[in-house]
Amino acid sequence: MKTKALLFGLFLLVAAAQLYVPTEMIWQNQNILDTGTIMKFKCEPVDPYDPFRGKYISLRFANSTIGVKNANRYQYNQTIYATFKQDTTGYAVMDKIYTAAPKERTDYLELTVDYANNYDSIQKISVSYPFDRYYMNEYKAPMAEQTYAESVNDVKKSVYAEVAISNGTGVIKKVMIDNQAIEDYVKKQPN
């Protein structure tokens, strides 16, 4: 009898843990969306469709490099922290980078160094953003992916992602084409 009660208690504990983890992840992302600083990250073209990636739009962002002094201080896959500002067109660009999380600001992102170019006269580093997928309804995603690919290659169109950033984390709020959410933009396109 005690064994059954112990097993049942253990089962309840495992079930509670399985519910807690995804709930906590959802809550953290929603908190960032609600309280984070919204920045517009300009999008650029990506390689062709990857059939193994599932139902989302693959995003690639412009402005993923920043000029630095002594680029040789930075190594591949190193974690850095960046604050952002808006350029003259309203898009987010890296303003400053840090090797430790800045204590005086909350609107920064934790990034990974892709490469450091210290061979040219202009030294710079390139980074990977922690967000590159925009998940959508599985039936709308293929049309949205095609529309995104066409739009990002059209210089007349404005394509960007609104990203909420807070304490090192970024969450994509929406992908925009000509100032319309991609979901609404796709609905208006002829089939």
C-alpha cells in the first residue's frame, strides 16, 4: 500500500514538473513581449528553403556586424552582449558591445560571435542573433515563406521583424512587410 502511495506521489511530482517547464518558458517569453524594448531588425534574403526545418519562416538580419578596436580579442562562438540604437531609417543597429552583461541597461541582447575580422584596416565582428525563426500556422507558413522571400529581395519593400528585447533575451513579436504583419499581408495577396 505504501509503495502505491509513493509511486502515485512520484507520478504527481513528475506530472507537475512536466507542466511547470513549458508554462515557465511561455510566461518568460510573454513577459519579454509585454515589458521589453521593441526594436525593428531589418531583414535580408536567406538561402533557399530547407525541407527539414518545419513550419516557420527562416529570418536573416542585416546589421549583424559592428566595427571594433582590437577585433582579435573576440573569438568564434564567444558570448557577448550588445545594446542597440535606431539608425536614421528607424532600424536597430548595434550601438555598443560588452563582454559582460551591462548592469545599467536592460535593453541588451546576448549574442554569439560568428567571426572577427582583424585583417582589414576596418576591424569588425559579426554576430548571430538568438532569434531566426518566426513560427506560424502550419497552413499559412508556406505562403508566408514565399511572400517573405519575394519581399525581402524587392528593394522597394520594407521587411523587418519587431523584436522585444530585455535582459539579454529577444522575442520576435511580428514580421512586417510594408508596415503590415505578414499574416495580414499574405491574406491580401492573390492566390
